[in-house]
Amino acid sequence: MSGFRNFLIISTEFPPGPGGIGNHAYNLAKYLKLNGDGVTVLTVSDFAGEDEKKKFEREQKFRIIRFRRFKSRIKTYKCRISLIKKTVREGNYSHIIFSGRSSLMAILLLKRLKKNSKFISIAHGGDINPGNSFEKLIVNKALMNSDLIIPVSKYSASKIDESIDISKIKVIPNGFDLDDSSGIVLSGVLRKKPGSALNLISVGTIWPRKGHHNVLEALPEIISDHPGTVYHIVGREADTSLCSSYFSDKNLKNKIKVYGQVSNNKLYDLLNTADIFILLSETQSSGDFEGFGIAVIEANCYGIPSIGSFNSGLEDSINDGVSGILVDPKNKEQIRKAVSTIFDNYERFSRGAKTWADSHHWSEIIKLYYDAFENIN
């Protein structure tokens, strides 16, 4: 991509707080900066302390401006709107990237300030498919006012309203980048076939959309085939209502380990001992759905095969039959069979997972972004 560009990324999540939207926004900012472009991020990091945020900011090569939260929701939103407008007025941004539902809605606030900036919307999951009809109308208007819309999967693209000009839509999959983390070796990773007792792992906030309960429902059958199997759950506990009965089940509670939100290095330690990554997400009545599943690719880079759900963005994050297997998340027999198929062909799936992850490293994904930027109408 020729010439200097100056990017503003407005995101509803950002590290050191958790979340796939924040992971995506961070790596996009990092790789735009590595390519010599100007980058400013306007964001918020929930579930992270002030000292943690400040330490993170000192380690970055780009500028981070954080929204403040107040006790009054009205004051919070007024201050955010004011800060967004102020930042756009003061910066000469060639591209403004909006990621997350409230960020997308900000497009309508900036129409008069657009000038020569290109508006780029990232389409993840439920952010583009709200159940509320008024919010849906606002999101669609925001997308209509975008110069480029980048869904992170073909499934996410399928949820964009048909009224949106299809020529503005360019699917670019999510990527991963763990290269800066200590203790990880990304080259030549290949798992040897594990023993009959498997370590299954899910990474993601515990709430209904992530489908931990679907794994737990199938767990007795998996343990029957592979005695001694343990299911490791990593992620913030937002809503455990569909999982609590399994957590207290006397026959299962010693087979389930719940870690909550952990540090990156702790996560990498857990991945180093895992055999199969499993994420059985399901679309919610509110319209929320799994847009991609970055954690799948992160696990794949260790050579860990994956099992995920059909009818979700996991169809793009899993190369079915190569890096893992797609299943109906409600079909216990399919889940059981998928585990056994991967176990019986473990080295082939492990090799496929590693190769699949290599193609999704951010050093490759960023090339697709620059190509899309060059071809904005």
C-alpha cells in the first residue's frame, strides 16, 4: 500500500481487557503501525485495572485514548460522544475504523465531520444483528454510510441486511498473533497422539452464546469413551446459568476445571497441556452469534485440533476435516464421534491445525486489509 495513512480505530473493547473484538482491534492497530502508518485507538477496557491499563499503554507503539465511565450512564455517553467528535476534529485521519456496536453507531454522529476520511466498519457477530428493531435500524444506517464493510467471516457477512450495497463488503477472516509471548514456539509444532484421557479446553466468556453447556451435556459420553478426560474452561464468568447444574453434578464436578479470566502466560500454559479445543457456540434469540472464534486459531497454532459448531462463524475458523471437525452443537453423538475421530487421527489433525493457523497469522491477514483499503470505491 503506497503512501502514509493515518488511522483512527474506535473500538468497544481493547486489551488488557478480554474479548474477541478487542483482540482484533489490537492486532489491527499493531500491524498497521508496524507497516509505518499512523495509528490512534479510541476505546475502553472493561474488566481491567488502571495500573494494568497504564502498563499496557506504555508498551505500545501507538496512541491509546480511553473513554471514561461515570456513575451516570447519560453522562458516560455524552462524554464519549464529545470525545469522539473532538478526536476526529483534531486528527487528520485518512481512515476511521469502527469496531463493536456502539462504535458502528458513532458513524452517524460523524457524517458531517467525514471530510476526506474513509469510514470502515468491522462486522463481528451480534454487533451487526441486534434483536432490538430500533438498534437494527441504526446499525443498518451506519453500514450504509460506510465506505467499506469487513465481516470477519462469511457467516457474519450473511447476517448483513440485504439493503446494504454488496460491493462495499469484503470478508477478511480474523487472525492471531502470539509471537511476543514468552514460552511459546510457533514453528514446527506437532502434537503426538495423547493418552486415552483427554484434556479438552474452551476459551471464552462463560455465557449462553459460547455454548459451554453443550460441551458439558456431551461430556459423560466423551468420558465413557476416554476415561479420565477433563474439561478445562477458561474465561470470565458472565452468565453460568446454563452450566451451574453440571458444575455441581457429583459425577462431573471432578472432571471440570473452571479457571475464570487468566493472564496470557497462564493461558499459554493451559494450551500447552490441552489435546482438543472445543467451542460449541449457538446463536441467541437476541441475534447474538459467534462471528469467528479467534481462540480457535490461537489453539491451532499449538497444533491443537478443534471442534466447533455449524451455522456460526466457526465455519470459517475451522477447516472441517483438516484442522478440526464441525458439528451440530446439540447432537451429542456427533460431538462424541468428532472427539474419537480426532483421537484416532491425531497427528494428521494436529498437522492440519498448525498449517491452518499459519495462514491466519496477522502478518498474512494485514495484507488482506491493505488490499481492501486500496480498493475502496
